[in-house]
Amino acid sequence: MLFPTGPLRKVSEDTGYRGSVACAAAGISYRQLDYWARTGLVEPSIRDATGSGSSRLYSFRDVLVLKVVKRLLDTGVSLANIRASVAHLRENGVEDLARITLISDGASVYACVDDREVVDLVRGGQGVFGIAIGTVLREVEGTLALMPGEDPDTGRPVSGVTDELAVRRAQRTG
């Protein structure tokens, strides 16, 4: 079946995703991920790298914000406006993010929660684009459901799909 009829597996907010998984789910390079973490644009909320050999762990919400940042960059929004947008997104929980649509006229980014705001902006004659956070949320949730996650405290795999490295790591620590 190409499109399963059942709901997507709910992604736990307690599950951590390593940088490579976060990159794959958000569609970004590891270099972008590293730069964004070092400059504070999108920092991992579960665990930051603490030195050589350590790895960051990103939450579902972090991966969602990474994907939104990628979409904003792809549409030509400036990094300064993206930083302002991310600051706004950080103030809302995942449930609130699902109702938000980001709109930009190229100079600014607006957060809209109802259709009337979108219509008013379009009538003003400005070319705009929209990113429905709920759609991006479902995309990220579906992608992460197929990728390995881990418990940040034990390092054990928590999702249904695990890679060989995660299994070995869990065996070594357990």
C-alpha cells in the first residue's frame, strides 16, 4: 500500500535524533546543521556536543524548526529574518506550531493563524509565499518515524527502526 490509512506513529518529544538523522529529516547538510548549532540559530534541545567524540541530540521540535529554516532559506528569506522567525517559533509548543503559517513578502516574515490574514496580505499586492507549519510537522513526523531515535539518558533505541550502529551502541552500554 502506497499510502497507509492509519495515523502516523506519534513521535515522542523525549526521543533524541543524532545529527545525521536530523539532517536527513530536514533536508540539510551536516555543515549547515553544525553552523546553525554553533551560531545559536537552531541548537539541540536534548543534548549539545560537549567535545570531541560527543554528539548532539535533537528533539522532534528541533528537527521541525530545522526543516522550517531550510524552507525559508529556499525561498530567499534573509538569515536575519529567519533568526527572528525562529525566535517566534521557540515561544510556541508543537501543537501551536501546527496552526501557524509563515508568510513573507521577501522583506519580512509574518506568522498567521487564520486565513483572513493571508487574504489581507495578498490584497496588498505583495508577492507572498506560505509555509504551513502543520504540513511540515506531519512531513517531519513521517520521516522521523522511519529513522532511528534514542533515549537521551540510556542511549537505547526508542523507535521501531534502528540502525546497526544504534544496536551495537545499546549492547555496549546495556
